[in-house]
Amino acid sequence: MLEDAKAGAYKAMIHACKEADDKFIPMFDRADLRRITHSDAQHAEFQEKAGRPVWNEWLADMKSKGLSGQEQLDFVLAEAKKATGS
């Protein structure tokens, strides 16, 4: 049943995120805020410096428990890449 619900849950999540973006992103134009974007190279550097240490620590924790987290991590990263196109 969970597998059957997954597609609908993803669709609802994407819809909720789009609604939130539509509501909050325009606030940047009205407030004393500015929107920051990052190049692909900057994003990759951030992942390497900030993301990879966290992933590695989590993987080590899973391994210490006799579990393999690599498949889950690979899945999450692949899905994030598909969703963001980067």
C-alpha cells in the first residue's frame, strides 16, 4: 500500500512546495532581502564541504549498526538530482 501511495504523496509534496514558493518568493522583492542563487560549481563545492561529511558520518553510523545505508543515500541523491536537474 505504501508503494501505491508514493506517487500521490510526491505529487502532493511538489504541489505544496510550489504553493509555498509562489507565496514566499515574492516577499524577497518587498522585503530587505535578496535572493541568492548558486552556480553548479558552487553547489558542488557546498555538497563536498558540507554534505559529504554528514553523509559519511551517517554511513559510518549505519555500518556500526550492521546496516548498509549506501543504497538509501544513493537513492536520495539520485532523486534530488532528478528533482533539481543538477
